[in-house]
Amino acid sequence: MTAAQKAKQGVLPVARQDAPKELAEETAVSGLISLIEILRIAWEGVVRNKVRSLLTMLGVIIGVAAVIIMIAISAGTEATIADQIQGLGANLVFIQASFGRGAPGSRDTGPSLVYDDVALVGSVGGVVGTLVDQMTTQSVKADSTTLTDVSVVGTTQDFLSVREVEISDGRFFNETELERKAKVAVLGSELATNLFGDANPIGQSVTVGTTKLAVIGVTAAKGVVGSTDFDSQLYIPITLVFDKFMPSQFRQFAGDDVRVIYAQIDENADMDKVIQQIQLKLATSKGVTVDELPFTMQTQDDIIETQGAATEAFRSLLAWVAGVSLIVGGIGIMNIMLVSVTERTREIGIRQSVGATPNDIRLQFLSEALMLSLVGGLIGVAAGVGGSFLFGATSDMRTVIVPSSIVLAFGSAAAVGIFFGFFPANKAAQLDPIEALRHE
């Protein structure tokens, strides 16, 4: 058959069309095999000296673990602060007397924050509850049981709604009892059990300090929120605290001054507008302008954001300190790879003599450095996660694993391997094959 006949039957065109495709496939397969072979040789180089490789990875392991643990501690601290603030209630505005001016016990003649301001704040549209509390520590006695150092909280009738506490038995004191300084008490669930056991405390009496109070209610179990154990406290009208449980000298200077008023805002109200109305009413009642008010007003989000900024800076500092270990680990990798290049100079020459290109040699040693950092990174991630859980379980500090810190630490380990491994790999690639073969 002639070439023309073959062309007519399509034999030659088909062969010419398939040739480039087959060549590309063969090249791709050959490249893949070459890459796999390079990685195999690199891995053999890593495991050939296990102890040396492990010691080389130690800096990376410590660095990765330190980054994860430090960020977990910082995030745990931030979460604890947020829980403490959120545990005070929902949708709150904190009206707080500034230091010096208007503070309880201050001799400053400027306007102060007093108990009567609670009603004033409560009259603002959009405010659905107000709360102020005054805490004291007293001994509490019921029949033959006496407990010392019990937290006695003087508060207002909106305590349940603002603090999101429920009553399991009896009731909470009302506005009338608050105004009349009624000698009534509401017990936390754990305190009630400690004082009365299985008996019903409602209608019983307790002696707080030297004052006898009637028990009218018991709160439902709420547990510890932030640093406050709601179940172990005793709640009474704040007016009774002012009257019976404040030292006379302090009362002489402070009067009914309070440090903080909590205003609960309707979730459908405009928070900023409500705060402006509170400021206007307080300024009018004190006879000053809004700018002259010696009070600060913050929402829960404001406080969390402020605390978060501080912990974020602390977290960044910890991450940078931990990152130094990664850099030290990278220097260790570079040092060992340089030693490895010197030790394996003849091996490099043999590989070059059988067809290995400079890029093959460079990729081999760069792969070894990367394997050291990645394996060290994996071990470091395991150590960091485990260490974070262990630290949180064995200490009073809370830890929170941040997934992004794992990605950051592991990615940094890989970057360290590439960065510090490139110089030794490039040095190996530039060796003269003849000189390398002569090396003993």
C-alpha cells in the first residue's frame, strides 16, 4: 500500500494525531515516577539516622506545640472573661461611677451615683429592669447549724430577671419589702441544703450576723457563672444592707452611694438611644451636662471587646515567643542538612553520573528538609492539642483549642522546612559531579 493510499484510509493522520498525546502521557508518567523516586530517596535519608532526625525535629515539635498551647490558654482566658460578663445577665448596660469622682466613700463634692438613681434609670423608656447590689460577708445560723463567711448580697426586686435566676420554692422579695427594709431572705439552693438539709426552709428563720431574717424563697440551682457561685449566696433587700450591715463610718461618708447600676434593655429597643436617654436623665438630676457626668456607660459587648483587645495583644506576644522555637528548629534543620550534604557528597556524585539533574538533587534535599519539618509539625500538633487539654484539666486556667492555631502552627512548620532547607539543597545541586565522585 502506498503512502497516498494509507493517507486516504486515514492511517497516517491518526498516527500523527496520537503521537503528541502519547508523548505527553509518557512524559507525565515518567515525571511522576521520577518524583516518587526522589521522595523515596529523601525518606530513606530521613530514616537512615532516626535519632539525629528526631533531635533535629525537636525544635519544630516544641515550637508547634508551644504555639497551639499558648493560643489555647489565651483563648481560654478570653472565653472565661466573656462568660463572666454574659453571666451577669442579658442585654445589660453598666452605669459605673468613675474613680475618685462619685465613687462610694469618696470625699469628692461632684455628683455621685446613689441608690435613688436606680429608680431614675428604670423610668427611661426601653429599660425593662434595673439592678444594683451590695455584697457583705456574714456568719449565717439556722437552728444548730452555723456557716461562716457566707456571701450576703443586697439587691433589688429585678434581680431574678436581670441575672436570669429562677425560684424553685417560695418567692423573691418585692418592691414594697425593698422600700420597707423588710427582714426577709432568699437562699441559694446549696446554701438552703447546708442550713436546713432536707427540711423545707420556707417560713423558717436564719440569723445573719446579729439580725434575724425570715426565709421566703429558695433559688433554683444555677451553679458557678464566671467567678460567682449563685447557689451559695443569700439574697436580701439592699436597703436592709445599707441599714444593718454597712459599717457606720463607711455609711457616714458613702451614704447610699453605689458603684454600679445595671440596666437591662429591651431587646427590641435601640441600645444607643436608650443610653443617651439615661445620660440625659442623670445629667438633669445632677444639674450637670452630659459631658460632665462622672459616670461611664458600657454594654456587655463593649467590655468583652475591650478585654478581647487586651487578650489579643497578649495572644500575639505568646505566639511570637513560641514562634522563636520554630525559627530555632529551622536553623537546626538547615545545620543538619548541611552536614548531610557533606556526608553524602559521593552519593550525590553517583546520582549525577547516572542522570540525576541539579533540580533532582535540589528537590531531593529540599524534600528531606520538608519531611523533617512536616513530621515534626505533626508530632507538635499532637503534643500541642494533648498539652492544651492536660493543662486545662490540671490547672485553674481554662484552655480553648483554636483550630486556626493548628493550621497556623503546621503551616509555619512547613514554611520553616522550605525556607531553611533551600540553602543546603541548593548547595547540593551545585556540586561538581567529578569532584563529588572523588570525595571520600
